[in-house]
Amino acid sequence: MLDINSFFSGFVDIISRITINDVVDISIVAYIFYKIFMFIKDTRAEQVLKGILFLLVATQLSETFKLHTLYWILVKSLEIGVLAAVIIFQPELRAGLEHIGRTKFNFFGKNGPNSSEDSLNNTIEEIVEALYSLSRQKIGALIIMERQTKIGEIINTGTSIDGEVSRQLLINIFIPNTPLHDGAVVVRDSQVKAAACFLPLTESKDLSKDLGTRHRAAIGVSEVSDCISLIVSEETGDVSIAKAGKLYRNISKDRMTNILRSNLKSKSEEKSFFKGGIFR
């Protein structure tokens, strides 16, 4: 029988050897694993991670019980699996690296003038008014709001505009049978950068069959960047929003305004490093 006193004595001895460096090391690793899990949560990579963990446990058990043939097969499967995972999940790996690249460090507190906030609110108001004006007329529209991930390659596929965002400009662009109505408008920093832009279509097989090319393009571009896609259905007039590969349909005007305000925060709203808000 295990000596309880010896067990606790050994446990206390281990605890006493832990240094501040060990605590920092463990905390960093735990945080990294947490961020990785949250990043792949509700994606196909989550299921693959569960499969990898199962293989690791099975490999250890086969070695423990000396099941040599099974152990050899599992080891070889893991060796090949690492390379296969890199190939299969290249889009997810790219998205992860872009996510790291979008991380912002702000050591000096609020740095944006009030005019920046006013400009953001005005841009949101103009876009929302344009969306629901088009909705009432059942005129199809697709507006891409660029965020941290730059989508210059998509902007280059369209016609350069470089005009200030206004409801009149947006409505005019999407009027049927006009030269620029077919395609997407890209908005960057309160400027309409380009119109009639081509977007990548989503490859998801789980979408409703009633969704057309406009909605699939909106989802597709949100899968490869952190942009927000705004869609007006030509058939129903419903206004939808796509973000991070997910589509949210039939959004009310007030809700759309709140969503855009919460997702398009200006730099002046970022918390300072000294207040604990390192990451946006």
C-alpha cells in the first residue's frame, strides 16, 4: 500500500522546486494551447485534433501492452499524418498565421482623435442607409468591409473608385444594368476603393441550396480574410452578413448598425498595454 506520508512529502518537494520561470513557462504554453483550441473550435480542424489525440493515446497504450505490430502501424500513421495535415489544412494554417499577424500591440493607450470615431460612425450610417434602401427596392448588392487583413488582390480585380463612402454612391453603383453593378464593392478606411470586384466562392457543402453566387462569394471572401461581407438579396430584399465563413441572414437595420459598430472599432478604442488590454 502506498505510504500517504511519503506521497505528500514527495508532492511538497516537487512544489518547492517550482520556480517563477516554471510558472511563466507553463502559463505561456497553456495560453497558446487555449488560443489554438479557441481558433479551431467549431471547424473541421477540431475533429482532426480529436483524431490525432486518439491516435497518440492508442500509440502509447500499444507500446505499454507490447502490441508491436499495432504500435508500428500507429507510429507510421502519425509520421505520415503530420505531412498530410499540413497539406490538407493549408487554408486553416494560412488563416492562423494571418490571425497572428493581425494581433495589435498598443503600449501608449488611446491614440486616435475623436474625428476618427465620428468618421467611423458616419461611414456605418451611410452604408446601413444604402443597404436598406437597396433592400426596399430589392436591388442586389455586395459590400466588403476590409479590416486588418488587406485584400488588395481583390481590389485590383475591380474598377478603382477611391471615393468617400456615401449612400448615394453605393446605391448608384448597384443600380441594375449600370457598368459597375455586377460584382462587389470594397470599402477600406471610409473609402470606396473599388467596385465590380471578383471574389472567391466558398467551397462549403453545408450551405442552403437557395443561396446564390452573391451569398457564396460573400462567405468565400470572409473565409480567407477577416473582412465583413454585407449582402442584399435580389430575390427577397433580405439583408445578410458574412463573417469568418459564417452567414447570418435577415438582419434588421438596428442590429446591423450595432454589429458594424462592435466589429469596426477604431484604433482609438483599443485598450492600452498598461491597462491589461494587449490584444485587440
